[in-house]
Amino acid sequence: MSNNRGRGLQANVLGTFDTVVMAVAGSAPAYSLAATTAVLVSAVGLASPAALLYCAIPMLGIALAFSYLSRIDVNAGASYSWVGRTLHPFLGFISGWALVISATIFMVAGSLPAGSMTLALFDEQLAENTALSTLVGAGWFLIMLFVVLGGARLTVRAQLVMSGVELAILALFAVLALFHSDNARAFDWSWLGFGHFDGVTGFASGALIAAFYYWGWDVTSNLSEETRNSRRTTGLAGVIGVGIVFLLFEVFTIAVNVILSAKQIQENDANVLAVLGAEIWPGWGGKLLIVAVMLSTIATLETTLIQVTRSLFAMGRDRTMPSALGKVHRRWNTPWVAIAVVGVVALAMFIAANALGTVGDILSDAISAIGLQIAVYYGLTGLAVVVAYRGMLLKSVGNFVFGGLWPLFGALFMFWIFVESLGELSGSAIAIGIGGLAAGLVPMLWYWRQGSDYYRPAKLDATRTVEADYVPAGPGGSNSLVHEGLSTDF
């Protein structure tokens, strides 16, 4: 299975800084805050900062799982490959499929705000028009599609510009919010405790939405075949990315709780951040934060496109999906068939989404559905690392905590919120979430019957990988050289 590894994609294009930027952009701080804060506040009220805090701890465990697994298996499919080679190929396929489905749904959920934010810069009334928002959003989506088609280097250059401006605006408003005196309510430390949750199920539904906030940092693992020294870089960047977005999420969610009234949050469910900006800096503030959200949304459309197309590329290469998906463009070294397929499917879904209702309705169902799918593939990856490293967990405290205990806690947490939140979600969210996963059984069983090698995997075992010296993959293949001589601890 490993003999065709690295074939086609452009190796050694991304450095450490690029990869950290991709991790932060993947989680889309401004977009997540704008699109999801109202959903989170309506689910858990003043406990929203607590939901983000208590989801960050297990999420960091999952980031550690990705970090440890990427050291022993460099694969654009990431959890699809890892789970398949540790737990079971069927579970691996479902992991990959969960990412593909959640990312495809997100294309629609993400493009709508990109369109409405762009229109809001010119006229607030236009932003309410779902059809026009969809049209402009689809335009942005197509532009990102062509950027991703143009290769990893172009993708990162576009990302540095978009995320750089977004993070600069967010940092400015984080500082301004601290000095804002006209508050709806005073800050209270209890917002970070468990007291404001409506029981256990209330906590679970808050945590599921919080998982959606963080989702996306793992794009670094899907880029592993295109990253320099990727065995070390991709996982570390994911952990750093989770840390950065956690701080941004907390600062802004607390600011929303302090500065905006419940009525303001409810009335502006599709864009809480613009209202916050207008309160903090009347006149220009709202517009600047709209720019940040627009850039963040477009940036995360780009990282999501990378995740879904690289996953489909790995599946096509392994022949667990049509093998054409594994084809690489001669000039740009990108999986062009996968990119084209995702483009066509997403555009068809834009048209369907338009028939369904307003931007706010589409967003809340989509976010919950995606949360279910994220919980599945993050949870499976958290279990996979424990199996892969089982022979090394007792060799050091670091291995035991960071490669075993913490990822295991993260995995159990993900499965728990999945089960708990099923009782809370709307029928349509469950239908999209579970139905999307179930649809994957068809290609899985079909290609299993066809005898894909993926279903007869070489088991992933950290003791063997770490004991063996890494051999460079061809000339200058530094992405397959681990930091030699160092232990596999952090």
C-alpha cells in the first residue's frame, strides 16, 4: 500500500510557518465566531465561553493524536489511512467519508455567509437576499476552487494574505473590546464554570457546536505529502493552531456576552460579529469586522477544499473510490479530478440549499450535522493513536500522557457528545448527519468487493516505525526524514 505514496502531489512546498497559518485558517476564527456564536448562545446562553473551554481540552487531545500519527504515517488521507491501518479498514473508510461529507456540506454552509458578507459591505438589505447571497458565495467558491487547482504554493500565498488581514483585524478588536465601557452586562467568572449549562444534555449540545468552531485545523495532516519535514511539522502546527484559535474564540465570545444583549444576538444570528464591531467602534467597526469575516470564510473554503480533495485523492489512489480521483494534474501537481467533482457537487447543493430557506436556517442545521460527522472521525483518530503507540506508551511519561491518555480522553469525549446530542438535535440535522454517513456504506462495500489493497492493510505500529531509520523518499525527500536522533516525545 505504501509503494505509491507521495506519487503526484508536489513534495516539500510548505514550511512550518505556512502550515501553522493553514491550521489557523482551517478553524476560521472570524467565520466561526460570526456564523456560530448565535447558534451556541441559543443552545447554552451565558455558558458559551465554558462550552468552548471544555471542548478545547479534548480537542487538544485529538490534535495530539494527529501529531503522533503523522510521525509514523505520512498520507494525504490522514485519519482515513491511520484508522484503517490500526482499528479496521471499514472504520478508516468511514473516517475519510465523514470528512468528505462534512466538508462538502460545509461548502454550502460556508459559501452562503461569504456571499452575504460581501453584499453587506455595500448594502445591509442585499445581504438578506438568500438567492443573491448564494450567487456571490458561489462566485467566491469558484475562485477558491481555481486557487486550489493551481497548487499548494499558490494556495498558501493566497492564505497568507487573507488570514494575515483577518487576524490583524481580530487582534485590533480584541484590544478595543477590553476598553469598551458601554456594556450590556458585567463579566462573571461563572461563565467559565458548569453552572450555566442546562444539565448534561445541554452541555453536550454546546460541546457539539464548539467542536464545529475548532474543526479544520487538521487540514495540516491532509497537506502532509506536500510539507517539508512533515512528520514533525504537520502535527505541531495543528496543536499550535488549536491554541491560537482557542484564545481568539474565548476573547470574542466573552466580548459578545459582555457587550451585546440577548436580543441583539438573536436578531443578528447570521452575523453577530458585525453588530459587535459596530458597538465597539461605531461607523467603521462593523464594516471592518465584516471584512474579517468575509476573508475568514473565503480562507476556510480554501482549506476545506484542500481537506476534501486530498482525502478523495487518497481514496482514489487506494481504489476505495473511483481511481480517477487519484489523478494528478501534470503541471500543477494537484488532484484535478477530485477538485472538479467537488466543484460540481457543491454547486448542485447551492441550488438545492436555495430552495430550503433562509441563511440562518440552513446554517444551524448544517452546523449540527457537521458536528456529528466531525465527532466520528476525530473520535476514531483518538482511538487509533492509542492502538498504534500501544507498545511505547509505558516507555515515558510524555508518551503515556500525550500519545495515550489525552487522545483517549479526547476520543471518548467526541463519542459521548455524539450520542448525547442525538436527543437534542432537529430531525433534519440528524438526517443530514447520520444519512450522510450511511451513504458511505455503498462505495465502501462496493470497493471492498472489488478487492482494493486498502482492505488488506499493513498494520500501523509505532515501535516498528520508530526503531527503523527513516529513508529519504528519493532526492531531497526531507518530508520523510524525522528529526533523527531525537526521541518521539514532544
